[in-house]
Amino acid sequence: MGVNSKSFVSKKNAALGPVAKGRPKGSKSLVPQSVKASLKKVLTDIATENPAMIRDAIERGISAKPPYSFSYLQLAAHYIDGKPSDKIEHEGNVSFTWLTTEPTE
């Protein structure tokens, strides 16, 4: 009697439910590279030939009602403030002795 891998959930991930497998290796892209390249060329041409159109679209997006404005505001924040990094840079020493339960001398 084998284990049904589709319904198997380890104890570690039991609270999370079934574990997603993601996209299988070697599977084809949903959007071919040629389509991506064509779209990139069209958008680059529009941005260089008519930047006012891009500006108007962004302004309309920012001033739209929620939830439609969120992605435009997030994009603006990333360009103005920079995208948040995963690493936190710091200077100096960090002490975690207050986390221990052992008495300090």
C-alpha cells in the first residue's frame, strides 16, 4: 500500500495545509520570449516618443479610487524611496544577551 502524495501533508506543514509544488522544471513559459521582447519594444517606443502618455496614465492610476490606486502608489514609493531591501545594514555591535535566561555576571 503506497502513500498518496497528493493528499500527504507532513506534520511540519500540517497547519499550512497542502504544500504547493510550484511550476515543474522544464515546463514551457506561459508567455514566449518573443512576445515579451515585442511588448518591451512597443512600450519602450511609447515611452521615448510620447512620455506625456505614460505620465498621464500614472497620474490617473495614482488618483484612482482604492484598490486600483495601490499598485501605482506602491510603484511611486519604490521609485522615490527605493525598494525595501531584505538585508538591514547596521554599524556597531549588537548584543542579544537580554534574550538568554541565564543570569549575567
